Amino acid sequence: MAARSARTGRFVTNKTAAKNPRTTVTISNGSKANGYRSTITGRFVQPSTAQRHPDTTIPQGGAA
């Protein structure tokens, strides 16, 4: 599975994701959902929440 950093938006290794679980999100193919996801909880959040917390949220799907 791929992992992406919430801070840089770049893909990172699985080892880096394991070391920094609060600021990385593991991505699985198959989700068609659009929006923003919290890297801490893994839940979808509102766009206003994503703007307030850009270091711990990541766009998912066609968001951004």
C-alpha cells in the first residue's frame, strides 16, 4: 500500500509512515470518495477543518 505525507503531499515509504503515523496516511486503491481526510483519525473532515489544520489533513479523491 502507498503512504502519503500530510505535510508535503508526497509519497513516503512504509517505514516512514510507521514512524510518523500522525502525519501520514496509508492509501488503498478502490475508494471513490472525495473530500479531506484527517491523518490522525482517518475520518473525513469538512473543508473548513482541512483549512484550519493543513498539516494533519490530506485531500482524498478529487478534492483540493
